[in-house]
Amino acid sequence: MDTVSFARGVPAPECLPVEDLADCAREAIKRGGASALLYGQTLGYQPLREWIGERHGVDPARVIVTNGSLQAFHFVASALEETGRVIVERPTYDRPRRILNDFEEVSVDDDGLEIDELERMLAGGGPLAFLYTIPTFQNPTGVTLSEERRRRLAELAAQGLRILEDDPYGLVRFEGEALPTLFELEGGNNVIYSSSFSKTIAPGLRVGYAIVPEAMAAGLEDIVASTYITPALVGQATVLEFLRRDLLEPNLERVRGLLRARRDAMLAALERDLPARARWSQPEGGYFLWLELPEGTDATELLGRATAAGVTFVPGPDFGGEPNSARLAFSFASPAEIDEGVSRLTSLVPAAAAV
């Protein structure tokens, strides 16, 4: 029996533009030559920094291109963590929870981060280093911060709240209207913006980036240089060639269609098998949905039995969620596999709920 994985937050192989990337890599080395193959600028491949700067309307000196966006988080946290408290969402991406030495948590509901709760936290504590948030198609819940809450959060940033906005999924929208980023709403003064080409082109390229205040970019150079002499420039040059050929939007359209079918398959299977026994998010894009199982269900214990039955997921407590919660990734398995995997998983839920 093949295992169906709802644990892997990665694109299915058919989402990857393999032939285009192979040609782009060849041309990137030919075009870039020594600049792509030798050591280069510590803060990233300069032509790609310029492309990103133009896309976001900022000086390229503010752009740091890294080996994936998680590395950008490492760098920003290294620079800021000692300056005060760090607040993260609950639940949130598990890797920052492991990286940070200490943090406080603010709740997330169906409309994203709870702004009222955040304001109470800000009023009652000491200096704040930064707030880490994933406003669009959040990992792990799949929810999106509402426009009204975005505007309130941008106002707090304008008043001095430093925010690290992580936005790797924002372009992977299947339905609904795109919302402005916090970076756009606030003007990028106190909002540090982070994104990645992992979800829009391919994760194996390991190309992410952050847009930081110019003074911070200069200060980060020593941190970056102590981590590596130069990031992976060939991957960055390959991404730039892909962008120069105007392949990003056609690829996004293709990926959106593939992922929408997978999201729809998971929602349909859950509605068929768990209509009255559980609750789940309704993401308009991204890779994940959040499953709240019946009270008394231990998702970590359920995972052991589910793995034996041929389906995997990530228990919610790994992200700071409740014991009965789980993250289901719909990005990797095919629609048919998703249908089968949900059937395997839901057949185990009644026994777990009776504990």
C-alpha cells in the first residue's frame, strides 16, 4: 500500500516547469558567465536584486536574496531578536518556532491574526523586537488576514510596530480578490517583507528574499557573510532568466489550476466523510488547510495509527495548535490520492474521538 502524504508542504512534481528551468539554467550560465559561477555579492545576485527591487518599488540595496526564505528569517531574527520580545501567531510555521529562543503568541481565527489581542499584548509588555506574521494563506491554517485587519495592523506598524511579513503563498491564489500586502499598506518603513520562489517556480532552486530598511541591509551583511561567502548564485541566475522570459505568470496560472483541483478534492472528501464531526478552514489559495477534529481527539496519537493505515499529516501541536488539530497539505498528492487519503484518515477518527 502506497502512503498518501498530507504532511509534505511541497508542490507535486507536475507543478514544476522542468524543461523551462533546464533551458533557463543553461542560458543563465552562458549569459552570466563568471558572475554566476564565481563568488559574488554577499547579499545576492545583483541582477536579481535589481529585478526584485523594481517589482516592489524599492532600492535594490534593500533587497537580500538568500538560499530560501527561511534563511532570510534566520538573518532578520539574528539581527533583531535581542532587541526585545518577539510575537508570533498561534499556530504558526513550525520552523520559526524552533529557531527563536523565546517568543509570545497571538491567536489566529478565520480572519487571521487577532488584532484586538495583539493590541492588548503591545500595551502590557516591554520593548518589542518584531511581530512575525504570514497574512496570506497562512502556514499551517490556510487562512488569510482580512483587509480590515490588514489596515489596522499597517496602522500599528506606522506607529512603530516592526513586522516581519512572510508571504511565500500570496501569488498562489485560486479564487477571490488579491489583498494588499502589509508592506504595501504601510510603505515598507517598519514592515520587512519576505517571500520566495519556492512556491511559484521550484523549491529546489532555494531562492528566497527579504526587503529590509537600507540601514538594516548594511548591518546584515556581516551576519550573512559569516554564514556563507556567497549564496547559491547559479540558482538565483536561473530564476532571473525565468523571470526575464516572462514565464512566471504562465507558470502561476498552470500551478494555480493544479493546486485548485487538489484543494477542491480535499474539501469535497472532508465534506463527504466528516460533515458533522470536524471543522476545517476553506483556503482560497496556498498549500494547506487546518483540520479541527472532535474534542478529545489526540492528533499526535492519531498520526501513529494513520501512518500504519497509509496516510500522514502533521499534528497541530507542532505549530502551537490544540491537541485535536492537524495540518493537511493538499499540494503534493494527486486528487485521486487525496480522496483515498481522506477516506483512510477519517475512518480512524471515530475511534480517536471516543478516547
